[in-house]
Amino acid sequence: MSGEVITLTASRADRLDKVITGLIPTLSRSAAQRLIAQGRVKVEGCARDADFRVRIGQTIAVTLPPALPEQLQAEQIDLSIVYEDASVIVINKPAGMVVHPAPGNPNRTVVNAVLAHAPEVINVGDARRPGIVHRLDKETSGLMLIARHQEALLALQAQFKARTIRKTYLALCVGRFAENQGVVDQPIARHPTKRRQMAIVPGGRPSVTYYTVKERFVASDGAPYTLARAHPLTGRTHQLRVHFAALGHPIVGDALYGSRRDRLTRALKPRQMLHASELIFISPATGREIRAYAPLPDDISAVLASLFSESVHGEC
């Protein structure tokens, strides 16, 4: 774990996140909580949660992430390009790859790779995440849109706002779905106490997910699993992970929302079995409908191969 290490002495008894923000005035509480969640904060040599009660005089070591470079760098990283034209690039992002540079992940991101392939993207949209139209979690694989110029970015954002872009995900979930299809219409907001997580919160942002059952499986120990095809109508942070967990069927391998009792989830942390498999949109360059596909990656296919198929339902 790289970065500058700051050693502090607690001057008051309080929650760990509050203590270190009091001792490091330039650090916001949310940033402190991220550092704690990443294991970059230790009290007397032990990693603790944000709500750990620190005692006066205890030693706290904070490992700060490497500073972001002042200017984004192009990096020659292999990209799986599914489609491209004068306005857009569609990539198949591998699991484990971060979308854009951030503290703790200053390079080797999708943005760094895209800049090497299409340098003109540097001037599109947000300076810290140029060209990015929508994001995928680090451990989610699959299709992503990259805008090559500002007009394309605005056109694609308008399609998202109008909900004319159709995204399809495949998710291997814990348990056996009772119904072959359904809809989750539950608002999502930041979890009130677990700041790394999102949650179903009354008054949160409207969030809608449609799903169908693609296939049901049983493990050798008899544990049931369901491969679901999901269509998020909205695009909230962690939406599918939160909605499937709310159904009582968390995504296999999800370290944040998954079941600690599930054998596959324990074995697969931190890679959730979630893949963006299909993307339908109108190309700003040609005005034509584009249908992009990304097959299941090898790791998810290997997990499915270890299970016994029970039946096939829903759409093909």
C-alpha cells in the first residue's frame, strides 16, 4: 500500500472517522471513511471500522493514497473494443479495472487506456473522467460507452435522460427466484450509517429494475442459484446490487451486499458475478441504432460450469 504515512496521537475520545478528521483538517469526513474502508487507517497497528471508539493517547497511522497526477496520462493498456465510430467507442471492461483515476487508483484505468487509443477524448466532459458517459463498478465487467467529442457526450447523456438507452446485465444471484420475471421499484440513497453502501431508503432517488430468470442452478451441496437478466430503467450507484439484495437474492461474490453464509460468495470476494452484456443506443455519428454485445467472461462462465443446471426460463 503506497503513499505517505502520517502518525497521529488521539487527543480526544470519539469515533475513529471524527478523530482523524479533527487531526487532519484537510481531510473531509467522507474521505476519512473511504481511507478507513480501504484499510489505510490503523489504531495501535490494527485496522478498525469508522465507528470504532478511539481512546485518548492511542496511536493512529494513516496511509494517504498517492496524489493524482496534475494531468491525465495516456497508457498503452489493451482495450477490448466492441464497436467504434466517429462519435463513440464501446468497450468491454474487464473486472478489476477502475473507470477513472481517483485517490488510491491514480492510473491503469479505463480513461488512461482510452486516451492512448483516442487522444481527442481528453477534452470531452469532466476533466477528471473525460469521455465517460456512464460507469461500471470496479468489479463489474462488461460494456461501457465512451464519447469521442463533446457533441456526442451531450447526445448520449440526453438518451440516458430520456431512458432510450437500453442496458442489459447478467447477474448470478444467491437462491432460487420464485417468479420468472418481476420488477423492483424501490428508492435508493446513501446508507444512513454505512457510508460505503447504498440502500433502500424512503425518500431516496427513484430506482427501477426489471428482471427475468434466464436459468436456475443447484450447487453440489444443494444450494440454489439463479442467473438473472436485469434491465435497469434508472442508473443509480450500485442499483442492481442493492435491488437484488433487497429481494433476498444478493449477487454472488458481492463483498458489500452479499450473503456471508453463501459458499460461493465467500470464495469469490471481491468479484461480484455481474456483467453488462448488452447495450442498445443511437449513434450520434450515424443516427443508427447500435446493438453491442459482450459474452460472459471466463470467470463467470467457470462458476456456472461448476453448477448443475435445473431449468431454463425467461427470454433467450
